[in-house]
Amino acid sequence: MAAGSGLLLRALGFVVLLLPVVSRGSPGAAERRCFCQVTGHLDDCTCDVETIDAFNNYKLFPRLNELLESDYFRYYKVNLKKPCPFWNDNSHCGIRDCAVKPCPSYSEEANNLAEECEEAKRLGAVDGSLSKATQQAVLQWTRHDDSSDSFCEADDIYSPDAEYVDLLLNPERYTGYKGPDAWKIWNSIYEENCFKPQNVKRPLASGRGHTFYKWLKGVCVEKRAFYKLISGLHASINIHLSARYLLQDTWSEKKWGPNVTEFQQRFDEVLTRGEGPRRLKNLYFLYLIELRALSKVLPFFERPGFQLYTGDKSHDGEMKNQLLEILRLAKSFPLHFDENSFFAGNKKEAAKLKEEFRLHFKNISKIMDCVGCFKCRLWGKLQTQGLGTVLKILFSENLIEKIPESGPSYGFQLTRQEIVALFNAFGRISTSIRELENFKNILRNMR
């Protein structure tokens, strides 16, 4: 996601399809239905699933997880009060101080809805507490970044409504945010921002998945990749939902853990009419793209003058060494995605398509301000900024190659916000790949 491992996408609202329950059959049958197609080489790539699993789960994930618990990476500044720019947000469940109240004289259905909304409000609230020491530290960080030629802060973090949030206190997990308002978020992303013609229905929306994939294979590799990136992010968030589900909620204890039923509803081949395994493959595609960006951006962080400033020089040095170790490990991956196939045609057409990419993704980032659940909005904004930073890196290869070893990097810059979002977003994807191994083991033993 790493800082928090959980659920933005019930959060962002993946609708659970009310399909018949599939009998479990012999041991391993449930695993085969989710994973039998998630193996071997990936489309548009030379890499295979097994290589990614081994590299991520046993080499990269443990080191990345440790890095994301450090002070530099655990605090993210975000404005959660920006209004939705596309429609009036009439969702009551996730809005702080605006939850639906139960009414004894009203219908039983209304009372159930009210209780559900109260749960979503409680679980989706953001814990904004920071210690006094941390508050003083972030003021120093801001002054340091403002005076540094290496950073260029985004305008939004200067808003009086923007505040630092401790990501470790606000893990991404089940919040109870769901229903039509939540589904509207993803519907808007897919229908309006993934280069899809309006007359081509998405899989499961019409039951004509074959038509959709015939269309998808017919478009250029860049547009196909854009769809797969968004689908991969969607899958990752659904895995967080299933892996950090609220299993028990009593006055004495909250118990979070894997919910296999939720996982199957999203990825079982039968329950999703063949769609689930495709989603998982798109997650691996997203992993490769983000891993490639980390390998490409290494020169920016290798400069002697770059530091992960927190005010503690010895700690900052340790964190930089740990960061460089992760980036060099990413660079050592043997089967990287070859981004040279992107925007390789006519220069004028390539520039036009690249600008379309930028505008579509910018639009998706704005949609995050329409998410009613604040904790879901937090992780949605962070992960879209992280993926946006990945695209920025891949589109800036020539500028990164020209970065001087010393002095400011004027041609290519990353703000603290972008750095924190980049690594936490990759941490979410890395966590998802790791969680798949857990679900495989659980499903393997199910009857």
C-alpha cells in the first residue's frame, strides 16, 4: 500500500456481485479458480508471474515495509476537505459529522441503513493526531524543503485545510464505505477516463466480456496499458479490503484479518465470469510499471546532496542508504518492463497521446475528492499521486539521465509529497502481491 495494509476499495466502492455461491469441491479447487490463469508470461511484457512473486515476497517487500515505517515516509500532507468538482456529493455515510441518524419511528430498513452509515463513519474517520514533537518536526521539514533547490512544493499543501496525517495510524483497510455513491467513483474512472468508447460495455456490466477485450486488444499499447494500470490499482485495493477485513467488532476487541469470501467474490473465476484472474494479472502489470520507475529514478536519489531530511543527520543517512539499497535492488530485477515501446511512433502523435495520458490521469486524481469516506479519500489521493509520479518518472527519462552529480536538479525534481506518495503507493502494490500468497495458501486447503 508498508504503511497500513487494507482496504481502500470497498472504500472506493467495488460492488459485490450477487452471484450464486460456488461449491468448494476438492481441496485446491478454490485456489485453482482464482489463480489457475495467473501464471506464466504477462501480456505486453517479457516477465512472468512467478519471477515477480519470488522477487517481491522474499527480497523487496520486507525491506520496503521497514522503510515505510520511518518518520520521513509515514507522514503525508493531504487536504481532505476539497469539494468534489464533478457532482454534488450526497453521500451521508462517509462524511464526518454528517452521518445518518437512526430514527426509532422510521422503517426497519432505514434504521439498518443508519446503523450501517454510522459504522462507515466510525471506521472511515481519519485519525489526525500527531505528537507535539512530530508537529514541531514537520514545521522544520517544511522550512527545509522550502529553502531547497531540489524541491518544488505543490500548491495544494499550502491550503489552510491541508494537514499532515500519520499513515501508520490510518491503515488502509475495511471501512464499510459502499453502495451506489461509492460505485460511482470507479464507474466515472472507467467510463470517462480509460479511453473506452461509450458503446463498449465493460465486462460484467453487460455480460459481454469478449466484446470488451476484442476492443481492448485493438487499441494501441499505450491506451491498453492505461486501462491495465487502473484495473491493477482497482485489484490491489480489493485485495487490501479482503486482507484487512473487520472480522470481529466488540466493545473489548476489534479483530482484523483475511476474509476469504470477500476475496473470492472479487477474483474467483466462476463468481466473476472469468474476470477475476484478468484483474490479478493487471495487478502484476502495474507492479512491473512501478518497479521500472523506481529503477529509472535511482540517479536522482544517488546525488550526494540529496537527503531524506528529518532533522536527525545520522538517522537521515541511514534512511538514505536503506532507500538506495531498495532502488538498486529494483534496478537488479532481471525482467524489467520495456517502456521504449511507449510513444515510439510519430513524434507529433506521440506528444498528443502523452498529453492525453496526463489529462486523463489528472482527471482521475480529481475524482478522488469525490470519495465520501475520509480514510478512503486519503489512500485514494496518495495512491493516485504515487502512480502519477511513476508516469512522470517514465516520461522524464532523458531529464533524469542529465541530472548533475552535485548541485540542484532543475530539469527533473520530486517534491517530498511525490516521494512519500511514490514509495507508499508502491508499498501498497507490493503488499498486494505478498497478500496473494497468503490467500493462495488459505484457498489451497479449502474444501
